Amino acid sequence: MTAVSETPVVPVGQHAPHRPAHRDPNVLRWLGAYASSMVGDNVYYLALSWAAVQAGSPAQAGIVMSVSALPRAVLMLAGGVIADRWGPRRVVIGSDAVRCAAVLAVTALLFLTSPGLWPLALLALVFGTVDAVFMPAVGALPARITGTDQLARVHGMRGLAIRFASIVGAPLGGLGVALGGAATAFALAGLLIAISVPLLMSVRVRDLPAAEAAAPRGTPRSDLAAGLRYIRGHRVLAPLMLAIALGDFGFVGPLNVGLTLLADQRGWGASGMGAVLAGFGAGAGAISLLLTVRGRLPRAGLVAGYAILTGSVAIGALAFVHGLAAAVGVALLVGLLAGLSGAMCGALLQTQTDPAYLGRVTAVSGLVSLGLAPLSMPVAAAAIEAWGLGPVYVVSAAVCGLGGVVALAVPALRRAELPR
């Protein structure tokens, strides 16, 4: 990783006066870097898929696109240890620098020659490996750039950046391909990721309290074990992780594989499926905007539990809606409720975790959401083929609803509040 020194401002535990996050230049520099990096990621994935299809068969392109998943899942927990040991700012800067260099190297190859699939597969492997370190560090960084009372607002701002990247990234990637093929799109992705590096270097971070900073560290394995023990013994984080896992496992299948099959069965076509996804995205984006403006919502644990329960009912109802307009309306409701529960769970994870453990805690959450939950997609597809859409959506909704039951049944999580 690139060696970049931390720039402490005040210890995390101190409540120094500070501006609201959406008016804090330091937070806004971080947000600009994050948004630029995320847009670059979206452009990169489109360029990679286009280049892989052009260089090989559809099956080979599928393999190239999936190469990132294995190292990301296998190394995610180790990435959390690295983020806590080296500091999240340093790790994020180093990760973006490596990703930028890898993308630009492949860009040069594509401009100079037609190297085939191997550099694309290698690039995907590098991206997946670096993502395993990047994602936990990204999750741990907000707690080091603002006060705990602003973390919910920062979580909303991050959600808006993700929505912005998903809306802008694909058209930008398509424009790059149209202007000069995959090489131009890769160059654009590398430029966007590169923009994030100087912005991140200008971000000031808060130092850990002296007792935590000076605490002796063991081996990476013992650090990881300590992080897992920390989660297991925490009155809020342990049930919160279980609620997140159940919610994700019940949500991913129906909203990915299931929605594709539902659109095909109902005759909505690709445009109809896009409209349903747009409804979901609009709902989730509205919640991110609300959290950005308000800064916090009272009774976060209780709100999360009821939002998960109500959202699970909406997920189950989606399979029994026949009209496209009604399906878009239900998807909008799912997006609102899933966005609300996700925002509350994410904000609670940020505010309840000791900053010294945030990398490892984020890694566990990321492993569940990005590594394990997607494994439910082939299971959902096989189940739909065997029993149909209705029963699978109902079972998935029940699994998702169990996450809400956990949030409401555990007193410490149900009563959890966000800092004022």
C-alpha cells in the first residue's frame, strides 16, 4: 500500500464543536472522492463486460466478470484487520492508487494491441483483491472524519453518492465505448478513480484515543479473532449483524434473479424491469436524502425493526402484482422501507462500534452482504423453477421478516438510539 501519514485533528472520543456534515468542507472532500471513485467503478464494470464480450465467448466473458468475487469474499475479513491496523484513510488512498494503476495499465494494452482475455481476467482479479481491503476501510473512514452525532447524516450522504454513481456511471461508460471502444471507457474509469486520490489526501482524520492507539497488537489472526469476539459480545452489534444477514438473504434473490423472471412471466420486458428497478432506486434514494437533511431519526433500532418487517411484506406482495404500474408502486415502497432499514442498520453499526474495531466490523457486515448473500441467487432461481415465483417470494419475505423480528425481540437493539 502507498504510505500516507494520518493527519489527526482531535481524538474520536472528544466532542469538539463541528459543522453539520453536509456543510463541513472536510466531509465534502471525502464525499467527492467517494462519489468519483464509485462512478469510476461503474464505468469500469461496463468497460470490462464490453471488452470481455468482444474478446471471447459469452461464457468466457461471464467467467471474467465473476473473477473478482472469490478474492473479495475470501480476503474481506483480512481486509478489515488491515484497515484497523494501518488506518482507513491510508488504506483507501492506497487501494484507489492500485486500482487506478491497474486500469490504466490495461488501457495502454488495449490501445497498443489486442491482448485477449488474460489481462482482463488479471485486472478483475486485482480489483477483487483490492476491494477486499478497500470496502472495510471505506466503512471505517466516516467515523474518523466527523463526530458520532453526524454519522447518520454521513451515511445518508454516502447513499446519495451510490445512487448518483449508479445513474451516471453506466451512461458515461457507454459514451466512452461509443467514442473509442473499451480502451477509452477504461481510460475514463482510471481518470475518475485517480481524481479521488488527491481529494482523499486532503481529508483530515481524527486520531484514535491515546489508550486505543497505544494498545498492543497481536498477529493478524489474533486481531481478527479479537474483532469477532468483540462483535459476539456486543449487546447491539451481535443481534444487528444477525438482522442484517437475514434481511439480505431474504432480499437479494427476489430483487435480482426473481425480478428478471417475474418481468419475463408478466410480459413487462426489459424496459418494464428497468422501470421496477427505477422505482426501487427512487425509494432508496429518497430515504438517503431524508437522512442527509435531518441528520438522525429517533428510535433507530425500533424503526429498523418495523421497516424490515413491513418491507418483507412488500417484497412478498411483489410476486402477486400483475400490472406494471402497480409493480413500480410496490417497488417504490420496497425501496423506501429497505432504504430506511438499511440506513438505520448502517448508522447504528457506525455509531455503536468502537472506532478501533470499525474495519473488522465493516468487513464482517460486507462479507455477509457482498460475499454470502449473493449465494442465495442460484438457490432462488432453482427454487423458482421447481415451485414457482409465489412460494419463493413468500419464503424469502419470511426470511427477511425474521431480521425484523430479531431487531424487535432483542431489547438492546430495539432501544438503540443514534447520537444527538
